[in-house]
Amino acid sequence: MATCPPYPTHPTGPADGAPRRHAHWWQRKWVRYGALVTLLAISGLVILALVRRQTGTEGFLVGLGLAVFPVPLLVAAFRWLDRVEPGPWRNLLFAFAWGACAAALIAIVANSFATRWIATATADPTSADTLGATVIAPIVEESAKAAAVLLVFLFRRRDFTGIVDGVVIAGVTATGFAFTENILYLGTAFGTDQLSGDSGLKSVTAATFFVRVVMSPFAHPLFTVLTGIGFGIAALSAERHHVRRVLLPLAGLVLAMGMHAMWNGSSTFGEFGFFAVYATFMVPAFALLTWLVIWTRQRELRTVRAELPAYATAGWLSASEPYVLGSMRARRLARRYAARHLGGRPAARSVAEYEAYATSLAFLRHRASDGRAGADFLVRERKLLHELWLRRDAARPALAHAAWATAPVPVVPVPPPWPTYGYGYTPTYGQPHPGPYGTPAPYPAYNPYRS
């Protein structure tokens, strides 16, 4: 922990005269970003051409318009889960693009090839379709989506610190994948209705929209979140636990494949197989995972309240800030106060950044206590403290107001012997003073915590 006086310090670079190591061209950031963007762009163009060829232009536009409905709600839900220590938007954009473009392209090509090979080998197209949907598709699709989680885990390790990060990255990746898949299914259904002349609620398009968008928009995110939880638990493990860090993500991936296979195979369980699987497995699993994520979020807030008082003692934070930063309600009040009284949106943005950097600082210290911070702990700690210091002018008044607004009002009992006022009435501080015969007086109690 930094114990120096609270003034900004910059991370130090190489000593004067020390040789600087130049990165190879393939290690440069712009080369990596360029290659990644190019890969996703090519995948997007190819998947666009494949879906449009299968659904037609009109079917593609209808499918696109209907498939976009659940996307903002799902992304907002995952972003809400990540409010304690929000990750950068670039990670979410990458995850969504990977799911919608790269993972979808891999799934379409691999599923089609595997199904055709099975049909040719067995001379039974019906069994090939069933086997492809219940065995091949879960393995291929979950592996393709898990690749995005793996890439963030490996190359954005500082942004991947626990279960919530794994859930968010996996969920957004699956949301992108489901978006592209829904375009394909809804566009194909629309083409079927065009040929049969059906329309309205009795159409195949309406039935497909109800099943995929209304009843089960969380299906793909639910499967892949199991993989994300495996990676999240691995992120919480120490560096020396190599076997655990490998087996936990694999276990999550196998569970995701199993649940996906059960979901795809529900149509083979009879007329009401879909509803039986939905009610027996999907809804309880969704409720359980929701509880797990919310519990993890509360655990993160407790970590903030437990780790930041050390920095308040050293003078970097005020005494009330650990309490405020450990409460989502107090954080929200601080941002609102800054927006209204301290300079509008720029001030609110500074407060939000202050809250994020302080949370990262608490998690960094918590990882250090568990031996998971890494050799650059002091450099990262100094950098986070410097970022806090740059935003202190807007953040501290707002956080002080939030502390005042959310502070609990103590009720201090009167020490014995307790006086009584008519009919055994016993007053306590913080309650209205009694009038004659035990009735409340027409004036409020004095409260030193309110003006």
C-alpha cells in the first residue's frame, strides 16, 4: 500500500542510459488491432452474404428488424451487472462482434459440413439433422463463443478479474451470436410464409419470434455464461494453480455444451418436451445464475468497503469515501449531485471515473493480499492513485454529499434509569418528545445529521 503524502506521482520509466527494448512489428498494438478488426470485418461480410443468400433480401431485412429487439435489453442487463467495476466498452464491442460475426460464421460452416458428412455416411438425412442439432451444434457453437472469452482472458487480463467479468463477456458474446442466428431463423420463417401465404399470428414468423425472442432471448447467453463462470473462477485462482486455471474453464465449457444439447434436443422429447425442458431446467438455471451474479456483485462491494479504508488512513481518500464507494445507491447519488451542481455531464463523468478507479484500486489490493497481484503491483497502485488525484476536485464534494445523504441516523437510547411520562412512556433520542399524557409534542425531534 502506498503511504506517501497525497500528491500526484508518475510511474517511473527506464533509468537514464538503460537500453530500451523495441517490440517487433507484430507485437505493436496497432498491428494487433488492425488484424483483429480485419478478421471481424471479413467474417461479418461473409456471414452477411451467407444469411442473405439463404433468406433473400426481403427476408434478411425482416429478420434483422425482428432480431434486434432483445439486443439492447440483454446488453443493458449485462452492463448493469458490471456496474461495480465496469469494464471498457471496447471489450464488450469485441465480444459482441466476435459472437455476431466470427462465431456465427464458424458455426454455420462447421455445422453444415458436419451434418452433410453424417448424412452421406449414414444415408439418413433425418437422423443427421437430429444428431447435428443435439451433438454437433452445441460443441461447435459453444467452442466458437468460448474463444472470445479466452481471448479477453489472455490479452485483457487486467480487465478480467472475477466471475462478473466472465459472465459479462460471455453473455455479450452469446447475445451477438443469438442476434445473427435469429436473423437467419426469422428470415427463413418469413420466406416460408411468403410461399404459403400465411400472415399474422398464425404465421411461422410469429411463432418463431415468440419462441426465440419472447420466451427464450436468454438461452444462448445462459449457456455461454457457464463458460464465463469457469473463466471467472480461474481468474480468482492464484498463478501457481495451473491445473485449476485450465480445468475450471473446460468444466464450464462442458456444462454449457450439455445444457445447449438438452435445449436443442427438447423437440425430440415429445409434444411438450420444449415446455418441460424450459420449466424444469432453463428457468431454475436462469434464476440460480442470476442469484450467483448478484451475490458476487454484493461480495465485490464488501471488498471495496474492506480494502479502501487503508488508503483513507494514508490520506489518499476521505474517511467517508470507502462507505460511499461500497454502496451503489451512494455512487448514483454522487454522480447525480455532480451533474446538477458541479458542472454537468463532465463532472458526473469525472465522478464515475473516480468511482471506477477506486474500485480497481480496492480489487488490486485484495488480489495482492491473496498473492495474485503480480510483480507490477506498486506501479499499478501508483497509477490508480494518480488517476484518483486528478479527479478529486469534482469527486470529493459529490462523494461527501452522498455520504451525508445516505448516512444512517443513529437512535441512541437513554441510559438507565429511564424516566417515564404517563402510562409508562419511555423516550429515546431521535424520537419526538412527548407532550402531556404521553402524546407527541407538535414539534419534531432534533436530529444533528439533518439541516
